[in-house]
Amino acid sequence: MFEDDETLQMYIEESLDHLADIESDLLAIEEGGENIDVDLVNNVFRAAHSIKGGAGFMGLTTIKELAHYLENVLGLIRNLELVPDSAKISILLKGFDQLETLLKEIETSNDVDISEHLNALENITMASLPEEKQSTVSELVDIQLDDGRIFPQVSLYDINRYVEEGKNIFLVEYDLINDIHRKEKNPIEVLSSLQKTGTIIDSRIDFESVGTLEGQPINRIPFQVLFASIIEYDMAETLFDINKQYVHAINDDMLSTSASQAAGEPAPMPVQENTIPSTPEPSPAQPAPPVVEAPQPAAQTVEPVVEQPAPDAVQQPAAAAAVQTQRVEPAAAQADSQVSMSAKPQSSLRVHVNLLDTLMNLAGELVLSRNQLLQGINSSNSKATELSSQRIDMITSELQEAIMRTRMQPIANILNKFTRVVRDLSQDLGKLIDLVIEGKDVELDKTILESINDPLTHLIRNSVDHGIETPMEREQMGKDPTGRIILKAFHDAGQVNIVISDDGRGLNPNKIADAAISKGLVTDQQVAEMSDKQRMELIFLPGFSTAAQVTDVSGRGVGMDVVSTNIESLGGIIELDSTPGKGTDIQIKLPLTLAIIPSQITSVGNERYAVPQVNLNELLRIPAAQVKDKIEKVGDADVVRLRGELLPLLNLAEVLGIEKTFIDETDNTERPDRRKNLADRRSRKHDITESGEILEGSATDHANRSDSDRRYRAASALNIAVVSAGAFKYGLVVDKLHDSEEIVVKPVGRHLKKCTAYAGATIMGDGKVALILDISNLAQMAELSTVNEASQKAKALEEERDAAGDKVALLTFKNSESEHFAAPLNLVERIERIQTSTIEEIGGKKVVQYRGGALPLFELSQVADFQPLPDKDQQEVIVFKVKDRELGLMVTPPVDALEVMLEVDASTLKQTAISGSMIINEHTTLLVDIFELVKTLNPSWFSAEAEVAAEMAETGEKIILFAEDSAFFRNQVKSFMQEDGFKVIEAEDGQIAWELLKERVDEIDIVVTDLEMPNMDGFEFTQKIKADPTYSHLSVIALTSLASEAHIEKGKKVGIDEYQIKLDREKLMNVIRKALNLA
Amino acid sequence: MAQERKETALEGNEFSTFYVGGALCGINILNIQEINKHFEITKVPQSSEYIKGILNLRGRIVTIIDLGKKLGLAPVEKSKDNRNIIVNSEDEHIGLLVDSIADVVIADQADIEPAPSNIGGVKGKYFQGVLKTDKELIGILNIDEVLKE
């Protein structure tokens, strides 16, 4: 075998490159059937041909032979002598697969048995040739040159074919030393340039004429190329760029039946001659005569009827070849000083020359800028330094981008092969499937590309095997019998998206949920709270499979966890969407590269840690004053309430066991931090009860400590990075949050590989190293599942607490500096700040132009006994929406939203438009009744309600049974029901309401109930009503302070007709009127 | 490769010697990439006890090992004489933090004796041999063994 590492490597790469597109071309040829696209066939033909050409020169006999046979079949297709059908294409595909395998294992390729492929290909060729030509296919001839040398073993069929095409055949003898090596060319380059003007039939190195070490010193190593071209002999010299004496025109007289073949009669079956005589012969390691004889006896001993070559027949030439190689080595060594070890598979990459030029330019610029920077620094010219640092900044970014681009590969490289996967699979399964591939140009980092291959294959196989139904099933469902799988890649938001969608049977969320429960992966309860999407995503759980029977193709679910883990390990996300009966969409989002990632820099103690941006959801800062209120302790775990959800907290310092230190300002030394609980601000002591709840710390203790607090104030606040990875979502508590930066991922040494908390390390701007956190592993290290359980418990606790009182969302604001007010948040449309000068006063009313209309403005002093607003340039306006009309209430900031337990004193400070008072943040705050306020200002807006009330007064009052435990709400709601003309029967809890209902069922027209009440809650009450036919006709409207999804779900189950938020008077009354068919 | 290096090392070569935990040790100078005093070391929580941390060495992340702790002696005490000996091992640079650097010693193969099972409280497996000079004994470190995880 040829021993030049570099050339061999180049050949392998080039050949694999040729093979890359063949599959899709062949499939296109198959699709075309009788309408042969000659260009397409030519593509494939050329590929096979180039591979063959190089292989001859390299001494890769098996590869050469296989490529040759493939070429023959393709030649027939090209000349329209053969119609490519599915079976033939399959054989070709398999042949090319084998070729690829051989190329990848080039060292052993000559020993591989490929007779099966050769047989199949030969049969195709034979079958489509006229009788008289058939024999030529396997016939080999030697070419006898004038000086007596021979070029052995050329396929007569080939020569005849080219002669028939009107081509001239030449034997060109290059000299490896003078024509190629000295001219700094490369044999492969010579071959490919020849191919532009004609066809290479065969090539070899004539080692026989090199002679032996004992003989004359060598000055020539002939490299012979048998070449077919339309060029005339006279022109050939210029074309080949060598002396005319080395270009021989070949004519029929020079052909003689191959010597070695003459020994054993032309075999009826091709197997023998393929496997045996040609194996050692064209090898560049052409042996001395005694050795070349060796294979012949072997050939003769083979039975002429063999279908598979006898094993020893193959072995012997192989052994012989080994001997030859050894023998020739000295000569080869002299011929080429670069002889080295066997070819190692090295990964290499093709880069566009333009890109390399860009890189060169940038490198040049970088050097220039460096010189400028040095000059600037030497001359202490800060301006110049600054300028050049800017330039370097710019160039670096560009350089980074350009270098990244060199690693980028089109995704087509892997997507294309799925055409074949789908074709083969659907044939096996008897399904009809169209695969549509979009976005082949999308580029991805080489490493990522290589790692998504397996997950994608798995997903595609799943779609074919389980997604798409059989043609019969599809027809029964009224679908096109041909299924469709769309594989789409596109860029979005700095990420690469890959979507695999099929129009198959889709996923059944309930079936998946049931299966997950029966396998014990989740509990009933957990499933009950899941949306359909979440249920479908259960298939990503380890140990899950819904397939009733697992096929050998793929078991949907088997390995889906592996798929998702693989994708997540690349920093990607996988999402699932499916409509039963309609199809499934699987979306994968991947980062463009792994080498550089945007990250949030955080720090604990003196060390910085990077959190990859893909894992980061948001940043949260809890001011020192609120730490105690917001952080709760559930079991051993800290949790924080974030928009109604409980988020488990992980203290990075604790998880990693970092000894927390702080700089003591008094003497500038590091001291260990003794703070234990997150909620412990500055050693302030909390009494912790057994249930884990934190009781109020003593205020005096705190006051004493604060004087001697030696730490930075800011450090007392909690900085939390809210992160998520897979199923985990948690808050990572760090000391400080810094900027977001693009960091370069560097591998850490082998001693740190077992520290799974880190995904790597990076070098910061100041040259120090920062560790990159692995968010998912951190969660596992901290056994976050227990934290999750704890948060479940906390939720339960929470609900209990909610039941005990009513929590409402309020907007607080001020009128004059000392007057605090609050209004229900749900009535608020938005908050505006307007210039006081834009306020117009028309007919005693204030308005401001807003979006083409006039927004009426008013202030509290207009309706009740409050101080007028102070004069200011700007005015904050809270815009409410009542009766579909907007109006603005002018207030004094700060305007703030908060959730409080409603403990309203409805009597002490009651007046017009004020429903009561309560203490919020240590201020007596008045609760504004917006509805009453508007009614006082604009009674005409409420004429419709007045009409209904009047009508009811005539036709008989409607009676509402109203159950509510809070006296404030009871009075509040009752009063506006009565105002609208209804009669109200009150009950303090569900139990009392139930008793009242039983007594007075004939009078009552509708039931309005609070949900959370002592004795009997709203759910139970409703259930009772709906279960009893005597009462079930009544509409039940539930009133709640905060409606959660789970609540609404639960309510629907027991038969609640409508949900309304407390304090939204307008909506509630509308719903009541609608339920009673009034207005 | 490592084996080869070791052998040539023992055939009479230069050894860089240094003190760690009171013991005088040596490393064949051919194993040493450089000796520096960068101490901008980033601690790596959760790593083995003998890992001092990681360091940026011209763009490469280098693990620094407290040689004192690794050999089972006292940890290297912070002083102005501390040095990192950067050695090359399995295509990776690894730093050995030592108390202080001593002389470069040239020795013949004949001067190196097999290591006893214990040298000054350090297990014999960490040494390839012992070099006797006029004044002292120098334990020649077996780098591969010392750098085993």
C-alpha cells in the first residue's frame, strides 16, 4: 500500500467528500426512474471514477475494484442502457456504503471481502449488456509498450467502451521524482487535473523499472496513468506537460490477454478474478517475480463454481501482499523521504479560502494594532492607547467571529443522510413517507453537528416507526396515504432550531400519563396538576416507553431520555408538541457553538463563577429589608416566593462548601462569615419553631447589632440568579451579580474532572480564572429533589394559610404626603405620568388628551374630605376602567403594588368612596371604592343598572344567597348588590348558607359564594347544591381573591358556573344579571 | 514515552531541586516546563484536598497541586519563596506548588540509589530514587506517580 501519509490522507478526505452527496443523488435518480437526469448520474459516475483513479495509484486494490464495478453500472445508466429501479439503486447504495467503510478503514481495506457487492454489481452489468459484450466485462488485458514493458490487467470492457465513444487512449508516464516531486506537485493533484480533460482508466506506479538496490542508482520512478480523452496525440504533450517520449498512444495491437489471467482460464464467475489475481498485481508495491507468482497457484486451486471465495484464497494473497510490502520498503524509502507510520485517521476541516484571507487580514491588523498599543504605552500617550485598545477590541471580535466560521459546517452534512434512513425504514415497514428537508444551509459548529447526529437519527426513526401510520390506517382516517415528515433547520435568536414534524398519529397525553403512573415514574396527583404538554413531556423521563411492542427499529420512549440528555449536554433544549391524530412537532434549540458562551458572572467570596446564559431565567435581588419576609424555610430548605410560585433556593457557597469570608473594614482582613440561614441578616437571631417557621426576631436585638455591623450594606441584600436546567428550576444565591459576558470555555485539568459542579473554566478580563457552573449537576449535588418536595409541602401550607384569610392585590398610593390610600389592582388599567401643563379644564372638569380622546381626570378631594393634591410639574395618574370607560385618578407617588391579607376596619374611617381602612406598612391606609367614586362623580354612567333595579322593583325582587366569611367583604358586596336592586340573604360560612338554602329554596334565585370559608368551604357547598336535584338548577358564582388555575379546575369539577374576583364590582354584577337573564 | 524519559533521566542528567515540607526533592529538569511565581490562584471548591486551585498560564488553565499535601507532608506555607513548578504530563500542564527552589544538581546514574520505602515520611512510591550529595539526600520524584489522580 502507498505509504505517504499526507497524500493518502488527502486522498481519503477527497474521496469521502465525493461520497458525501452521492446518497441524495442516487435517491434522486431512483425517484426519476426512467427519466434519467444525465447530469445527476454524471455526478455519481465522476465520484466513483475519481475514487477509482486515486485508488489505483495508492495500491488500494479492493477500493479500486469496487469503485470500478460501481462505475460500470453507472456508466450504463448514463448511456441510457439501464433503467435504475429501486432494487438496482439499493445495490448501488450498499456498494457506496461499503466503499465509504473501506475508505474509513483504509489500512485494512485490501483484506476486506467485498465479493457480495461485486457479484451483485456484476450481475446488473451483465444483465443489461448484449450477449457478445458480456464476456468483455470480466476480461482483463495487458498493454504491451514498445520497449517491452507491460501495463498489466486493464479491463477490456473499459477500453472498448472509451474507444467506442471515440476517445483516444494514452499511457502517460510521469516520473514521480522529476515531474511531480521536484515540481512540488502531488500525484493526486495531477490525477484531478487530468480528469478535467478526460477519463483516467487506471493508474499505477511501475516499481519494476525502478530496479533493486543492487542495480543502477535510481533516477526515475514511473507513475503510469492510462488515460482516455478526445484529445489527439499531437496535443497530448502540451496537455500532460511532459516529454513526448513518455506519452504512448495505445492501439489494439498493443493489447494482449492478461498474462496472469492466462494461467487460469477466464472464470465464469467474476468473484475469483476479482479477489485473487488483481489483489497483488496493480499494487504499487509490485514485487520481484518470485513473489508475484505466489497468488497464482491459489487462484488455480479455487473451484470454478465458487460463489463465495474460499477463505484461504483470500488469505494467501493478503499474506503475500504483506511480504511484498516489506520487500519494497527500502526502495520506497529512497523514492520518498516522507515515508512514515501508517495513516492515522485525523480529523480535518475544509475552510473556504476567502475565510482564510479574512483571517490573514485580521491577523495583520492585530499586529498593527499591537504595535500602536506598544507605542502608545511607551510614549505614555493615553489617547493613542485608548484608540488602539478600541481597535484591538474590534479586531478581536471580528477575529473571533471569523475563526468561529471556520468551525461552522452546513447542517446538510447530517440532514441529507436522513433521506436514506427514511427511505430504507419506510420500505422495511411498508409505509409511504415523504421526507422534506428545509434549511440545509444553516451552519453549526462541527462539534455540535457531530453530537446531534445520534439524537436526530433516533427522533427521525421514531417518527417513521411510530409517528406515521400505515397507508391503510391513514386512508381510514381520511389522510393522504403518503405520510410527510418535515425536517427543518433555521436560525432564531442566536440559536439554531431544528424542527422535526410529522403528520402521523401524534402523542396521546393521557395514555402517556397513565403509562408513567403505572411505571411509578410519577404519581396520580402530580399528573392531575399537569397540562397536556407536560404530560407528553413525560416521555423524556428515564425508563419510559409507550410502545405496546418494542420494534427493532425503535421503541418510542426508549432512549428519549437519552436524546434529551444529549441535547441538554450541548446546551440545547428539546420541546415537544403534538395533537393526537394530527401529528407531532419536536423542536430542538441549539447554541451555535460550544466554545464561546454568553454567561452571567456572579461571585461568592472573592471568587467569580460564570452561569451560562442558556440556564439563566432572570436575576432577582431581595433588598435587605425584605429578606425576612420573602425567604421562607420549608423543612431544611429555603424557598422564595416569586410571582406566586415557590422557588427553592440553593446557596452556592453551601453547595460547594465555600468558606464564606468578608473583608473586615476595620483592619482589612478576611474573616469567616458566620451567617447560617439566608434569612439571618447580620447575625440577627430568629427563633425557629419545630415546624421550621421563622418567628419574628426581636427588634431591639436588631437595633443593637446594626451599630456594630461591619459589613457592606449591600451585602445584606440577597442576590439570586434564577436558573433552570431540565426539570430543575431554582434560585442560586450568590454574593454578587456582575455583568453578563461572553466567555471562552477552557477545559480543566484531569485532576478536576470529578468535580461535576463545573462545566469548565474561563479566563476573565483581569487574567484570573473563573469556574463555569454546571447548573444541572449543581442541582443534583444539592439533592434538589428534596427541595422540590419541600416546596410542595410549602404549597400545601400556603393554601391552608390562604384559606384562613383573604389575600388581595392592592395598588398603594398617596393623596397628600400624609394620606395613604389603596385600591384593588384588578381595576387598574395602567399608570401614567403626565405633564401638569397638558391638563385642560373644561366645564369644571379636568381632562387630558390621550390617544386621540379625552381622559377625564379627578382627584380624591373632589368626592370626599381630603386635602387637594400639591402643585407639581408632573402628575401621576392611575387609570381605571369602569363601565368600559377610562378615567384617571391623580395621585402622589410612590405608587406600589403589593399583596396583603385583607383585614379591613369598615367603620372607623368610612366615608364616601372609601370602603374602610387597614394598616399597610405601618401606615393607616384608606381603601378606595373606585366604583362608588365614579358613581358619585358620574351618576349618569349607571343609568342602565338603575333601570334594571327599577324593573326588579316592579316585577319582584331577585334574591341572592351570599356566603362569605369576611365581614368586610360581606358588607361590601351586599351593599352593591342591594344598590343594584337585589335582595341579599347573607351567610357567614358554607354550612349556614346550606341550612338557609334548605329553608328558603323557593325564594332564592342565585347563589354567590366565597371559596375559602370555615366549616364548609365553597367547593363543598357547591358540590352539595349540584348533587341535589332540588337545588341543582341554581347558578353558583364563586368569589375568590386570587384565582389560581388549580382552583378554577377544582371549581369546575364541582360545578361552579362562574368565577369572579372580589372587589371587581362591575363584572360581578354583570355576571349575576346575565345569569338571571336581566339586561 | 514517559518511560523513555525516565530512563534517560537516570543516565546522568540535571535535576532541579526544591524544598517541600522540609524535604529536599528533585525533578529531572527535562520534565519541567517552567518555574514561576504566579499566585493568582482560583480556588476550586469540591476538589481534592491537595489541589490548590487553578491558574491562568498564558491562556491555558493549569491545575496547581500543593506538593506538600500531595506527598503527605505539611501543606506549603505561604511565603515569598514559594514557586510553581510547571511540569508537562499527558499533554497537560500541571503546577506543583513548593516551598522554595534550591539548586540544579548534575548527577550520574551511578549516584542514584533505589528509593527506600519511606523517605522523611513520604511514601517510597513517589520516588524513582535517591541522590546522595556531599551534604544531603535528594529524593528524585516520580512525576507520573505524583500526578496520579
